[in-house]
Amino acid sequence: MSSWQSFSSAPRVPRRNAARLRLDVPVRLRFVSRDSKASLKNISCTGAQIEVDKPPRIGEFGELKFGDTVAFFEVIWLSGKCIGVEFDQPLPKQDVTALRQTQTRPERLQRQRLENEARKWVTGAIH
């Protein structure tokens, strides 16, 4: 059974059962047909609100990456450029709260981004 099949058969956690952390953090989304840069607006252990340039359809599955965390999700609602996603497995609380440090230290995040871009340039990963 694939992870996507097990996701659709997994019991759903009641909506708004988990506390949400409000943010504005850049993240990576991956869908079957494309990758997308996005902005994480809020997150809990069970789901998130994400702003995207080209919103997917309700029911579409994807992957969210931030830092070392990867979460598989299903789009459960859509409003303009914002989507609501439900994770297939609840995220560890420490992963969610670690985002608070990223949000409260934007200079550190910007420095990490610049270092990553410089590393890619030096290794020839970007031209």
C-alpha cells in the first residue's frame, strides 16, 4: 500500500483540534506535476494554511518542506491564493514550535538563505 493510499484511509483528526502558530515563513511545496514556492501562514501539528501563486485543486495531494521537516498533505479547502492542508500524520510538536524561532529571527533565516545560495553557486549547482 502506498503512503497516498494509507493517507486516504487514515482516520481524520477533528478540525481545529490543535493549536495553531501564526507565521509568514517561505516553504517548498511539491505536487505530482510541479514544485511551488509558498508562504506558510499558520501551522499546527495536524495541518496548515499556505499562500501559493498557483493554487492546486481541493483533494490534491502534496509534500510540504520546511527546514529538515517533510510533511505529506491533502488540500482540504481553497480561498483565493490560500489553501488549507491536512497532514497525513501529525507533526511532532517540536517541529512546529521550531518554526517560531525562524519567525522571530528573520535575520538568521535570511543569512541561511544567502549561505545556501552561495554554496550552490560555488559547487556549480546554479549558474
